[in-house]
Amino acid sequence: MITKYKALIVVTLIGVFALGVAAGYFGERYLMHVRAERMRQNRPHFPSLDAMAKEVGMSAEQREKVGEIFRRNEERFKGLRGLMQDKLKEIRAQLKSEIDAVLTPEQQKKFETMIEKYLHPRGGERDRRPPGREPGPESKKEPGPAPQRDPEREPKGESR
């Protein structure tokens, strides 16, 4: 009889634990990701060219001219992004050389290993760098420091 109650208590505790894990898992997915998605959707977005043309009452000729302005400025933005990436690369290289000047050769090797672990956390399965970035330090003669995190590339849960 006592062993029966002990078994019932153990099964109940395991069941409560399992329910807690399930509630935590699904609660986190629902509460955190659904709220984040709602917040993203509630942010005002700049209207599309079609919506702007309709709301402002643009003629077809005006719409075409405004579209051309957007296209020209997109090219400017792309150029600016390229300049920013080049400047960031230069700053990272300078940072790396300044750090190397402080470290001993042995520490530099350990630092390189640490950077490699950061760049390839799962043995090269997935790269943390956004698309279009240069390959990791292993393929360069002068490796640079670890890239900054890109929140847009972080894994996201499924939204409902």
C-alpha cells in the first residue's frame, strides 16, 4: 500500500514537471514571439509607391518620376552601405592590430582560436556572418576580429 502511494507521488511529480516544461516552452513561444510579431506589425511603415501615388493623387507621369527618384536613391543607399562596410572592415583591422600589439604570440594564437570558435560555433555548420561578408579568418593571411552580431539573422521561433 505504501509503495502504491510512493509510486503515485512519483508519477504525479513527473507529470507536474512535464506540464511545467511544456507550459514554459509553449508559453515562451507564444508570449514572446507573438508579442514581438505584433509589435513589428504595429510599427508604421513608409507607404509603397502605389499606396503613396493613390493617397496623394499622383498622375501616371508623376508616379513614374517619383519611382525613378526612389531607384536613384536606392543606388545611393547601396553605395553608402558599401562605404560603411569598408570603413567597418578598416576599423576592425585596426582594432585587431592594436590588440595583437598588446598580446604575446602565444596569446595571439589563443585569441585567433577564440575568434574561430565564435565564427564557427558548431564546427562550421552555420556561419554567424550576414550574407555578402568575407569568409572567416582561416582563409585570410591577416585575420580580422569577430564580426558584430546581426539581430536579423538570429533564429526566430514560429509565429502563429
